[in-house]
Amino acid sequence: MAESWSFLDAFEPNFRPLVVIELAKGTKEETLKWFTKRIVDKKANGGAQLLVKPLVTESGDENIYLVGASHLRLLLGAETVGLVKECNDNSMRTFTYSSRKTFKDFADDNHNFLTMAECQYIVKHELENLRAKDEKMIPGYPQAKLYPGKSIVRRLLTSGILVQIFPLHDREELKKLRQSWYGRVKVGYQPLDEIRCYFGETIALYFGFLEYFTFALIPMAVIGIPYYVFAWEDYDKYVMFATFNLLWSTVILEVWKRICAIMTYRWGTLLMKRQFEEPRSGFHGVLGINPVTGREEPVYSSIKRQIRIYLVSLPFVCLCLYFSLYVMMIYFDLEQWALDYHEENESNFSNLMLFVPSIIYAVVIEIMNRIYRYAAEFLTSWENHRLESSYQNHLILKVLVFNFLNCFASLFYIAFVLFDMKLLRQSLATLLITSQILNQFAESLLPYWLQKRHKKRTKKRISSLKTDTDLSLVEQVNLEKEMGTYFGTFDDYLELFLQFGYVSLFSCVYPLAAVFAVLNNITEIYSDALKMCRVYKRPFAEPTANIGVWQLAFETMSVISVVTNCMLIGMSPQVNALFPDSKMDLILTVALVEHLLLAIKFIMAFVIPDKPRDIQIKLARLEFESLEALKQQKWSRELEVLADSSVLLTHQCM
Amino acid sequence: MAESWSFLDAFEPNFRPLVVIELAKGTKEETLKWFTKRIVDKKANGGAQLLVKPLVTESGDENIYLVGASHLRLLLGAETVGLVKECNDNSMRTFTYSSRKTFKDFADDNHNFLTMAECQYIVKHELENLRAKDEKMIPGYPQAKLYPGKSIVRRLLTSGILVQIFPLHDREELKKLRQSWYGRVKVGYQPLDEIRCYFGETIALYFGFLEYFTFALIPMAVIGIPYYVFAWEDYDKYVMFATFNLLWSTVILEVWKRICAIMTYRWGTLLMKRQFEEPRSGFHGVLGINPVTGREEPVYSSIKRQIRIYLVSLPFVCLCLYFSLYVMMIYFDLEQWALDYHEENESNFSNLMLFVPSIIYAVVIEIMNRIYRYAAEFLTSWENHRLESSYQNHLILKVLVFNFLNCFASLFYIAFVLFDMKLLRQSLATLLITSQILNQFAESLLPYWLQKRHKKRTKKRISSLKTDTDLSLVEQVNLEKEMGTYFGTFDDYLELFLQFGYVSLFSCVYPLAAVFAVLNNITEIYSDALKMCRVYKRPFAEPTANIGVWQLAFETMSVISVVTNCMLIGMSPQVNALFPDSKMDLILTVALVEHLLLAIKFIMAFVIPDKPRDIQIKLARLEFESLEALKQQKWSRELEVLADSSVLLTHQCM
């Protein structure tokens, strides 16, 4: 039963499972044979040269496979994916098998040179790069067409034969990580390097950003507290707070780039070369010639995509925005109604009722955001983008615009149409706090509870048939395959983005927002950590060098907040009292200050270098070395040619 | 006398002089011998392997040398500098000697495969990369210290032994170029590709930008004329003009990036790899270890430089700015005086007198700009920047800030402090036209006249001793070495930058500015062409892929012009009449429009791709090919290792 197809199996007695492949139940024998053969086959035959072992389940079905790889294979894979590791001289270099001895902690018998997350990333990369050779279709499934160069795994996924591929947890490592991450109650930094080793760079970078952002908010929160406690309403204090806020938000975003560079340099991803991007798995089209690769692959006309974007998606987004504004107007009606009710029959209950519309609206906003999210995903997927990055960018743009309007439109309306600062403060507080509570609940606690209930049930079922010695692995795989899938850091960043909006857009009206943000983020770190360790399947590590488009989103938000804060300050009665004779002077002054602040912001962003000096020097040194190596290569070739030619010329002359 | 040190001389009967080296008169024989030996010496011995011939002058002095190179040497040099040429399949690739047959127009006997400008660039690169080996000083000059790796040519230049290095003109080619460039009166494009072949990419790109900018101004000029002719003063027409202007200026700057990409792709510089930047020749410091290269070379503490920048240069620039404002105030006194005089004794003469202050001020501005330019160069050089690029950036920043204030401060003062639109229009016109006339005169006509006078004298002198057959070459070298040196495109771009300011900052007040700019630029093209071909020494070609920091400068100017134009429109009586009741509404509307325009500007700049789609595809294809090649290389290495290892493992098992 426990048959294995690995050709190297004899030499690898301690097979270490890295990745789980779950195929659909009842997949044809022929397909199973072909697929596993391709996985273990030699590189020279177009295989992945990995190790495969079927998982023995209680039902006896052979639809779950464990994939591993020999140590040597992993090292070679690390070279293929271009991993960057630390050398003995503390510099970071792209790993190559031939130069393996120069790397720190490398030893032929040290199987921990590559972290488990890196090994899993390598296995995933090798599996995804299993490409069809002369197969016209997947054996056993004539409708699942293949063409030369098509990724087999992607085709298996899209045709439903392959249910999922996911990396296994390492229970011991996970326990250690949990301990140091959120096990003890302690004040201090997160173990980012360990998170990176376990979950990869993308997730570690998110937690790094979350932590950094929380620390960066603390000064704002500290300065904000006395405004609340002493009820400072002097204009000069507000102006000071807002100015500090604006410059601070610029500084923290610039400094983040530097910190991010330091971290990703240490992790090696800052130096990793970009891999050529393959079409995303959902992409479809008629077979044609890709102008870049010259390969036969599905092509989809860019004009058709533009038509879908501008004639369907754009109107749909506008409609949603309109609907969101419509809901907002209903909220204001409700608010008015609650106010009237409160005035008519003043009581404790009616006082409480004043908050109800805001809370309802906050809940509705969250629901709308979530529904819209699905619509946006569907639409963007229907737009049929060829590359995952282009898909992501269009999705993020759609979601950001809607969420921004949905969350902040009512606040803008209250501030700049109703001019009601009291209501603004109240709405802001209600929206911020409600959305934070909802998020924490929906994101972590609910899945955690569901997961726990499910786990109990599964455990009971499994423990009833203790027959195999390997049970704990079977148990683990069965538990993990039922866990939810973590769909990336999108939602987490979005939450932070909206929070940043609440904190910075109207900061001078409600300085306490930063305090709530800090409190939320501290629990957020714990609940997100819980979510990663307990609720979801382990995600594949994904190397990344920065937070990408989110940097731009945060920077845009901080520019918008300069405008809103200047307007708010200009509208405050204290500032108005300074210009009793002429409103014009007031507005001109405010406009001047706003332009100055924006100019200072841009100059600061320009002047602060994105990378610290020592990282710059290290990068320059690497570039210099590679240029020197190239030059040396060219020179030696030149010398050869010149030597040959002078011999030639001498011959000719003789 | 006409002794030659070239070791390949026998095989190169038709020595083609490319570059002229002028050494100081009375340079020691020992130094001459050593230097020429190094130039002709084999690569293997650390030489440049070029050809050298002394120029026989009337005085018999051997202080001028002609440098050439064999065809083969040039091809290898082209590989070293990383030239990109067109292949037979119309793609652009980095030239390598081994793949030479795949390049378009390549034939072993086709000596025109590389343009003369390219050959000269290669020779210059090879000369500059002649590095000291074990020499401790320049032989014969113990005070001219050398250390291993120091560029010999740079040390010779800084110690005054080497007077100059310049490329020779090709009289026939130049004649052809002149003919097609400005020889006949014709309407049409400049022969940019020919200019590029003769003068290199930097200069061709300047002329390309000048031409593009002139064409781009034509729509503005055409729309501007009726405003002048019909004296349109309706606010709606002004608003239309200004709005068109602002969006137009954004579009032209974005489109320029695309056109620039198309041109530089065709020229190959878009793909050229950046070379490692050596310290600039003026850089000095104590010997230390460069942290990037690990080589011994002069180092200069960054803190010392910062101190010089912030404690000396910055205050000096501020002082200059203050002085410039002070001069402006004197101008306004003069203006007032002229007005008073005109009112007292009204006559034709007094009417003319009204223009005198503006003209004097325009002349003073030009003089101040030029004096400041020298001061800025001195200061930036004293700041002791290590890299030429850093030196250039600091210089450009200094000069731009001062020139901006110097040229536009009076206009800002008139517009936003005096609110005198009539005076603004008059000042703008006077400043623009005067500065254009002055520039054309100082830049081209004056040097041309000086050069012509000098040439006549030299010709007379030379023709008095017709002894050598080689005279025409001697004559040419003697003529060219006395010509002025072209110091790069800085002043030309600066002129365009200020012109762009005159046209866009106050465009809605004086729509005719664009007309004058177009007229000026048409003559500018001719006078600049004249300058390049007739007045200056031929400059070395310099590969470049874009106009660099000037793109940013122009974009900043177009952002500032959004602000000024919105303010001007808001101040116009027609717009004021629209809001009779409330100045506040007016200002708020103007501010709103301004922010909208700025937002549209940034979105447009973001949405318009910097490179046309076909260039993007071509670049992606090249990147894909190099990644594939790398992967292939890695794979074949992997296969070897895996094959070896299975043998190994099999052995172990036996």
C-alpha cells in the first residue's frame, strides 16, 4: 500500500514531508501514475526530481500525497529560485551550489541551512514549473487540454483534479514560534526573523509593518491624550497637533522604507532578482504566440480587456459608489430621526439611541465593504488579466476607491457640508471603534472558534481508529487540509490603511483616534498571530522586498490628510476669531499654509534617502563586484582575441 | 621625427586619427615616452593597446599626439563599454565580439559599423581607464602622485601635464551634416539620427527635446494668437486657455518620456548598462579604503562635505537670493520713477522710457545669472563631491533655485502683491524677449564671430609654411584645439526651462508668450546647430537614455504653474464679477478647481505609461531571453551535479 515512486528513495531513508498535494477523490489511476511519475522523474526527462509518498488514510483512498526532496535537490532548487543567503564574510549573496562552501552555516550534513519555509517555497516553485512536453491533455481527462510549456499543476488546479497544494506545519517549530510570539505576556518586539523563517517574507513584512506602524502611532497618541483630558480647544494647540501630525506621517512613511530595506536586506529578498512572471492560473484565451516569449500560449486581446474595464467595471464601480452615498443619506435621515426622538422624550434610553444610527451605519459599511470585495474579485477576474500582479493592482485600486468613499464619505459630508464638528467627532469615534471590534471578531475570533469546534470533531473521528504508527502525521494532514486558506495580506493591509485614514484625515478634530488605533493594533498583533498559527493552513512563503502598492496608498492618504486638516483648522471658530474682519484673509492664509505643508512634504520625501547609507554601500559593493567580474570576463576574452589576431597578422605578414 | 610607438603600426597602414591629446609644452621626454608606451602597450601589460602618432607642428614640438585604434581593437572596445547595436532581426542587443556576425551591417571589412563618435567614445573610455600599476608618481613629475588603480589620464589632467583631450572633427561628415541640418532653408524635422551619429546621444537628445518642445508649444501659440488679436478678455476664454494649457503641459511632458524611450531604444542607449562611476577628476582627499570597491583611493568624509554644504553653500545661496530680491526692489523704484517721469512730461521719449527699467532689469538678471553660475560652480566643486553625477545634481539644484527666483520673483511680486496685470503683462513680455535676444547673442553669435576672427588669423599663420603633405590635418588640429570647449547641455536646458516658466506660469495673462517661445526656438535650433558645428570643439559622445533631472525640473514647473494660473484667474475682474456677494465662495471655488487640476495632473502622469507598448514588449523580450539563458545555464549545471551525485550515491551503496 505504502508504495513510493521516488527513484532516490533508497538513499533517503528519513523522508521529510514538506508539501501536501490533495487530489480530487476518485481521480483516475492513470492520472495519478502520470502525475507522480512527472514529479519524481529526472530533470533531464523534464521531471521535478522530487520525492513523493502517498498518505494512508482511513478510507484507503490514495488521493493525498506528501512531497519532499533530497537535501541536494533542495540546494539546487535554491539556486534555481535565486535565494540570497548570508556568506561567511557577512555579505548577502545569491546562493549557487558551486559556491556553497562560502555561505554561513553551510555544511553538507546541516539540513537546517535552508529553512523549512524556503524548502517549501522551492518545492512549490519546482512543482509549478513542471511543464507539459508533448502531452496534448492530462492523461485520463481529455477535456483538460495541455500545450507545450503549460504548467501542469495550474491545469490540474483549473480542471479541478488537484484540490489544493499546501505546505505542512512543523509542529515543534510552530510551538516555539507561538511561545516567543504571543505565548508569554511581555512588552517588546515580535520575533520577526523567526516569523520570516516560518511564514516567509511577505507575512513577516506585514507583521513588521504592523509593529512599526503601532510604534509610530504612539507619539501621536501620547500627544493626543492631553487634548482629550484637558479639553484643549485653543487653536494654536490644534494647529500644532495637526502640523506635527502631518510632518510625522510623512516621516514615518519615509522611515518605513529605510527599515523595510534593512529587514529585507537581512532576509536577502532585497537582492533577489525578479523571476519572469507566468500567466495567472485563471487566465484564458485562444492559443496564440506571446510576443515576449515567442511561445505558444493563450493570448487575450488587450482591447477586449480595456473594453471590459472601461465599459463594465468602471460603470459598476461608479454605481456602487453612488449606492454607498445613497446609504449614507439614509444614515443622515436616521440620525435626524434619533435626534428628534431624543429631543421629544429625553431619557437615558433616548440618549443611548443617539449612538444607534452610527453603530448601525458602521455595521452596514462593514457589510457593504465585504460584499463589494466579492464583486470586485469577480469583476477583476472576469477582466482576464494575464499577470497576477496586474490582477492584484486592478483589484486593489477597485477596493481602495470604494472602501475609502464608503468609510469616509459620511465624515467628509459632516465636516465640510454640515460643518458639525461635534457630530464629526462622535461619528468618527463610533465608526472607528465599531469597525475595529467587528474586524477583530470577523477576522480572528470567529474563524478560531469555528476551527476549534471542527478540530475537536476531527480528532474524535481519527482517534477512533488508532491503527497506523504514522497516525500523528495522518492526523496532522487531515486537520490541516480542512483549515481555512489564508488569502494573503490584502485584508490586513486594507484594515491598517483605513485605520490610518481615521487617524490622520481628521486628526485635529479627534486626537484620541491615535490612542484607539494603538490599542487596536496591540490586540491586532496578537489576534493576527493567533490567526496565522492556529486558524489557517500554513501559507507558502513568498519572497518580497517591500509592501508594494500599499506604500503608495499610504502616501496618497497622507497627502489627502494635509488638505482635510488644513480645511478643518481653517473652519475652527478659534482660527476664525483671529481674522474677524476678513474671511478672505483667513482662507488665503489657510491655502498658503496648505501649499507650504505639501511642498515641505514632497521635499522631505525627496530628501530622505529610501535606503540607509550602509545598505546603499553594501548594494553598491555587490553591483561593483558583478561589474568587475563581467569586465574581467570580457577582458580575458579580449586578450585571447587580440593574442589570436596578432598571431594571425604576423602569419599574414610572413 | 614622425616616429610612432604603435606596435601594430605595420599592419595598419591607413591610420585614422580619432582623438587629439595635447600635452603641455615642454613636457619631459621621459613622461612622453612613458605615457605613449602605456597607450600603445598590450592589454595584458596593462596598456590600452591603441595607436599613437605625434603631430608634426611648425615649431617642431612634440606635444600633440593623434590617437587611433585598429578596427579589431575598436570592436573589442565596443564590447567593453557595452555598446548596444541593432541585430539582423531588428532587435537591439549588447554588442559582443563573439556574436558580431549577428549584427546588422557587420562585415569584417566594413569599418563604418561603428560610427566615428562611437569610436571616439571607445578611445576616450580606454584612455580614461589606463590605470597606474606600480607607479608611485608620474615619471618626471615626482609631485604628481599615483596609487594603484588611479586613472593616469585624470592625474595628468589635474597636474596640468595634459592640457586637453578632444575628438577630431570629420570634415566631410560635418559638411554633410551641416547641409542636412541647417544648410537649406526647409520646413521639417532635424536629422536627429545623423546628429546622434556625429555628436552622440546626449546632444542629439537635447536637439530632439528642443524640437519636440517647439512643436508642443505650437498648439498653445496658435490658441494664444486670437487672444491677442481680438483682445479677448472674457473670463471663460481665459479659464479655457489656462485649463488647456495646464493639461497640455502635463501631456507633453509625459509624451516626451515615450518619445525619448523610442529614440533611445533605436539608439541603443535605453538598454545600455550603467557603468560603474569613477571619482570625478577634481575629487581629492586623504588615501583610504573605499568601502564599495575595497580599493585604496582618496576618501573624503561625508560629514565634512555636509558641513560645507549646509554651513557655507546654503547660507551663500540664501544671501544671493536675498541680493536678487534687493535688486528687484531697486527695479520697482526705477519703474516708479519712469512712471512719474512719463506722467510729468508726456512725450514719445517718455513713453519709450517706460520700457527702459524692464530692459535694464532683464539685462541685470542675465548678468546676475551668469555671475552666480560661476559662484555655484566654484562652491559645488569646493564641496568636493566624489561622483560627477552628485556634483551635477548639486550644481543644478543651486542654479535652478537661484535662476527661478531671479527671473520670476519680480513677476510674482507684480502679480500677487501689486495686483497689476497690465504691468505683469508688460514685464513678462520685456523679460522674455530681452532674455531671448541676449541669450542668442551671448551663446552663439558672439562666439561664432570670435571664432571666425581667430580662424582667419590662424589660417594665415599656417598657410605661411606650406611644407608638409599632412598639412591639412595639422591645420585642422591646430584650428580645433583653439576652439572653445562645449561644456555640455546644461545652459541649453536651463534656457528652455526658464522659457517654459515664462510660457506656463502666467500663461493666462499673456497668451502670446508661447508665440515668442516658438519663434525663439526655431532660431535657437539654427543657432545651436551653428554653435555645435562651427564654434566649439567637437565634444565626446556621451551615451544617455533620458534628459535626467530636467524631466523633474520641468514637471515641478508645471505643478507650480497650476497654482499660479488658478490664482491669476481667481483674481481676474471677470471671475470676481461672477461672485458679487461673497469673496469667500470665489476663493473656495478657485481652491477646489486648483486641487482638482492637481489631482488630474497626478493621475494623468500616473496613467500614461512612460514607454510605448511596443518598446515595453521589446524590453520584456530581452529580459525574458536573459532570464531563460541564465536558467538554462543553471539547469545544465544542476543536471551535471545531480548526475554526479547519483553516481556518487550508487558508489556509496555498493
